[in-house]
Amino acid sequence: MKNYITLEFDEILKQLADKAQSNIVKARYLALVPSLNEAEVIRRLDETTQAKRIIEQIGTPPLPTMTDLQKVIDLIAIDAILMPDQIAHVTSFLVSCRRIKAYLEKAKSTDIIIAWYGESINELSELEKEYCGKAGYATTHANTRSRSCLWKFYKAIRRCATAK
């Protein structure tokens, strides 16, 4: 740990965490440790290089801030009724899933391997249709909609949150 401070690794982690789009990601960034496995380091450097190439060729990915999403997920898990602003967070997440998947689909044209990571993103289009109006906004009667649909959303989010 002393070497991390000497090398200012803690400062690098803080800078990285400041770029996080959610508190969960921020915690993951702060928990990062250097790898001594050469193959893993090479793989991660390659992924970083590929990501940089995609950004240079396709542009910045559509990543919104999702700071309160975990609170909404916790409410869904206990079958609570969501407030309109919380439904808006769900809607924002659903639209973001679709947009990032489309971004990575476009990135496939670059023949960069990590663009195929988008295949693992579930758009949750059924849930988006149910909770979003035509303009992409949460419908005012979303709380009266199917609880099973919200439960699918919760399970999908939990899969994403626990994926490594």
C-alpha cells in the first residue's frame, strides 16, 4: 500500500472515480488494484487502446449520469410505488441501454473487437415501450403498469450490477 501512495496510485484512482457515472462504478474504480499478471495487463491495455480508437472514429459514447439509479432499484425490489422522478430515472436508463447498444453497433463497422461487447447489452425494449411515451418520457400512468415488467427490469439491473 505504501508503494501505491509513493507512486500516487491513490490519486490516479481518485481522478478516475471523479469520472464515474454512478456511485457503484465510483466504488469499483476506487477498489482497483494494479495487476501483476502480465497477460491480464496486456489484455486491459489492448481493451483501453481499442476503446480509444472507437471514440476517435465514432465519437463519445452516450453515457448519462446514473447516480440515483441504485435507490430506484432498491425501491423496485421491495415493490414500492415509484415517484415520477424515479420513473424518469428508469426511463433514462432504458433509453441509455438502447443508445449505447446502437453506438456499439455502429462501432462494429470499425472492426474493433470490443465493439462486439454491445451484444451483451439487453435493451429492455419491452419495458421501455411500457414505461416511455412516444417522445421517450415516462408516462404519467406508469405506476399502474405491470409489476412483473418492473421485476424484469430489477432482475436485468441486478445481472448488470453483478457482472464482472
